[in-house]
Amino acid sequence: MTRQTLIKQTLKTLSKLPREKVQEVADFADFIFKKYDEEILQKGMEKLVSDSKTYEFLKEEEDLYTVSDLKEKY
């Protein structure tokens, strides 16, 4: 089913509901939109961080300690 068809079908169904139920659907749609918006924002931030060269130096850092440096092993 296409997006437009789903929208038309939903509007048709909403027009048959009482006002209180339409308000519930509107609140739920707003909740879903905010959740979607946060996901997009989160993915954007993750991409910025992964593409960033800020922590590149950590990949090349030499090991300062080895297992032989331990006094006790658990």
C-alpha cells in the first residue's frame, strides 16, 4: 500500500471516531514523530563521531602495560 493510500485510509477512519479517540491518535502520532526525530538526530551524531579524527591518536597508542606487569592475577 502506498503512503498516500495509507494516509487517506487513516483520515477516513479518523473521521468516524469521536473527538477523544482522535485526540489519542494525535497524541500517539506526535509521540512516534518525536521518537523518529530523536533517532535521526542520534544517527547523525553517531556518524559525526565515527567520521571524526579527534580520537584517531588512540588507535596508534602503544601498550603501556602487559600481563607480566601484574602483581596478582585473578
